[in-house]
Amino acid sequence: MSRSAIAPAKGQNRNADNPAARGTRPAGFAPGRIGLYIFLGLTALFFILPLYVMLVTSFKTGEEVRMAHIFQLPRSLNLDAWRAAWSTDCGYAKCPGISTGFWNSVKITVPATICSVLIGAFVGYILSFWRPKGANILFGIIVLAGFIPLQVFLYPTVRVIAFFDIYGTLWAVILVHILYSLPLTVLLFRNYYVAIPFDLFQAARIDGAGFLRIFFALMLPMATPMLVVAGILQFTGIWNDFLLGLVFAGPANQPMTVQLNNIVNVTFGEVQYNVNMAATLLTAALPLVAYFVSGRWFVRGITAGAVKG
Amino acid sequence: MTPILDIKQASIAYGDIVVVPALDLSVAPGEFIVLLGPSGCGKSTLLSAIAGLTDLHDGQIWIRDKNVTWAEPKDRGIGMVFQSYALYPRMTVEQNLSFGMKVAGVDKATIRSKVAEVARILQLEPLLTRRPSDLSGGQRQRVAIGRALVRDVDVFLFDEPLSNLDAKLRNELRIEIKRLHEELQRTMVYVTHDQVEAMTLADRIVVMKSGHIQQVGTPSEVYNTPANLFVARFVGSPAMNMLEGRLQGDVVTLGQCARLSVAGYPLPAGAGGPVLVGIRP
């Protein structure tokens, strides 16, 4: 500890009325603290250990995996499993690996994220500032819809999508993702905009700005922290989705998660744990990167409502 | 002289609650009008109705011989300064000042000269490239005033513009606003609950209470000849002392024995009986 230079002699009382007390309070370790750190350490271990096993296994050869020392480090950094997962292996047969799934996921996630965030911001803006008649009831219904599990709507949605004759296409899966995301994004942006002083909106009206101008010139730039938060939430949520991709995308557009499942759930032959681990890590990589890159913004956006300015 | 701002029988209601019942007020061109009253008296509501941000329940608002009752805020020929400044946080001072003109499609050269002129009047030149978050409270409010000034309008509306500032700045900006009024000779409608601001700034003060106008008059009229008890008690600091007494002729008897001659005061003819005597300390 850097404070040790000014730390008092052993046994010196740091809590009670001490006439010698001056300046920075000396650091100390209470037993409760130690217990706390042990608990936190164990919790962290609980989450890190599976990740460690995955990482280590993915670099092993098939022979090493069969030795069943799951915590042992690999003898060498063997990239065969990663290569197989990315471009050759599909579980039971030779095929392009999950790289096609990766690009399918990009094609689904990017437009669905952008659309759901922008529409959410727009609806939130309308509900907070223009307050049409029944806005609160409408908002209540939107939020309520967000609480109902989407599996409930699955069959009716399939029928509707089939009616419009886009079932099994990229459009279908993107559209369904946007629709199911709206309750969350509308909720986020509506609550963000409600905290912004109404005077600002009125000042813009006096300046002559209209419905769209106020949104694009004023309210959208102001919501940058929330755009980042909603963007990350939507990106990770849609990327990690399995069900909607499985049901709506059709065989040609299956996202990465569905292909990963195809690789991992083999019904015959030998289970290639190292390839499975590599494929799983590849699937999880992009959301992780997105989170790390924008983590600072994410925290700032989450707490934006709490701190003024 | 025709009034530049004429409010005719205006009433404002939120749902069934009438905030301002049928109110009349005429403002002459170049006048500095202060709406004074305790919080919740409807003065800010009235101001936002003049601005067109709140709809009237009944009545009319005329600005420069045009009925603007149903007009959009931008078409009314008004500029407004808010208590919370309401500056656009993601824009620089210059962009804040020019936003309205940009929306209106004014050409760039005009915008630049207009912004430069207002910046000179309000001494904002060194701040033009800064964001509102980098400004002090007083500077922010000067920018907010500037945003109203560039609009080049007939009537300026001020909604408690100084109440978020500390006492020293409040004094400085009060003088600044008065100076602006004298320099520009524009009509200003100014809402405040601070009677010092009202007394020092106003050509005429409108004292309001629960939506009703209590008295309209110059600061000295309101101070010296209050129309009713409310105005007498509300205006003046320290407050007026109220004593019960009896009036006989031009002598008031206070309590048992104290006698006070009120000969010089304008009393209604034949007044007498129990009275309340207001004495300013």
C-alpha cells in the first residue's frame, strides 16, 4: 500500500476519539473485509473457470483432449481446432464451418440493431415531448408487451410472416428482431428523454424547429449515451439470439448461434470438444469485443439519468 | 398608441382546473412589463400562453395587430428566455445563437453578421466556440438572452431568467437587461417573483394572484398606493406593518391611545369607522 509511509504504529487506535489523528486516515484491514474479498474472489473464479477451460481446450489437439485433464494447459498453441471451427468443420461433415453463420449473423444483427435503436429513439421522443392523446396508455401497452415472453407470439408471428410471403428470408428474421426489440428500446429512450428539461424542447419550438428537425438536430445527438447503451444491448441480444434465427431465417440464412448448435449437438461419431470450444468462443467473440470497446460509454449511459449534466 | 401586445379575455385551463380566468392586459410598444406574484399565481402560464407554448382555453392574444391566438410560436414574433437557460447542450454558443435562423433558412452571411452583432452587444465574442457546459451560469443566461435577441422580434419574453443565479450575478445581469432595454427600445414582458427585480426593471408592474390581476401600475404606484391588501402586503421589503384602528375625520386611533394624523393622504370622502392602517417601516 502506498499509504504505508504515513501508517501509524501497530495497535494505534484509528476509530475512536484520537487526539493525534491528522490528515489521511491510515489504511487497515478488518476481518469483514477479508471475508468480503474471499467471497468476491470465489465469485469471480466461478465465472472465469468455464471460460478458462474453454480457452485451454480449444488450443489442444484431439489426443490431448482425450487425456481428460481439463485444467491442464495445452502443450503447444495448436490452432487446428480454431481453423476447423471457422472454415471446415460442421460437426459430422466437411463444410465451410461457422464462417457463413458469422456473416449471416452480421447481416441480421447490424440492420436490426440500427433500425430498432433509431425507431426506439424516435418513438421515445414522440412519447416524451409531443405527448399525443393516450401517450401514457400507449407507453403502458408497449412496456407490457415487453414483459410477455416472445415464445408466446411465435406461432402467430410465423403465420403473419408467411402471409406476407417472406418466411425463411433475411428480411423476415430482421423484421421480427426489430419488432420484438421495440418495447425495450422505446422504454430506454422514453425514460431518457423524460429526464431532459421540457424548456429545451420549447426553446426549439420558439426557434421554429419542427417535428423532425427537433429530433434530428437536437434530441438524437443529445441521446448519444443512450444510443450506445441501447446499441450494445440490442447488438448482443440479437447476436446471441437462437430461437428467432432458427424459426424465421431459413436454412440459407442461419445465424452463427444456430450453426454452433449444429456443430456441438452431433448425434453420431466422435465429439470434438476442442472444435466445439473454439466455435463457441468465436461465436461469443464479437459481443465481447463490443462490450470491451464501449464499456466506458456503457457505464456512462446507464448512469446518465442519475447524474445531472 | 395601439398596443403591441394585447391580451383579450384570455383564460387558461388544465383540464377542468382554470389557472387563469378571463384576463385583459395591453402592453404599449417599447414598454418593460413585469408580471409579479407568488409562485403558482399563473404568471409563467400566462407567459407561455403569450409564447404559444400553452393553448388558451378562451379569449384572444394579439401581437402587433395580428391575432396570433392559433399561431405557432415561431410565427408570433416573440423571443423567449427560460429560467433553466434551455441552451442546446450539443451545440456551441455560435450554433445556439444561429439555430433559429438556420431553421428559417436565412443565408449564411446574414446569420454571421447577426450573430456577430448580438455577440458584441452581450460581450459573448470570446465564448462563441464554447459549449454551454463550459460556461458559468451568468454566461449561459447571456447566451440565452442572445438567442432571443437574434430573432429580431417585437416582444421579448423572460421567464424568471435570473432566479438560478447567485445574488451578485443577479444584480449584474439585471443591470444588463435594463441596459439592453434602453438600447433596443423593444417590448419586454418579464416574469418574476422577486420584487427587487420588478421594482428596478419595470415601466409597469402587473401584480397577480391566483390568475387574477390585482393591480397594474408603475413601481411607485404599486408601492405607494396599493390597490388592495394583497398588493400592500406582497410588495415592499421589509413588509408593511398592518395595524387595526378607527378612523374619525382625518385622525386614526390605534389601540387605546395612539393617535395619527392622516391629513395629507388621499382618503375617499366620508370615510370612517374601523380601518387597517398600513405603515411602511
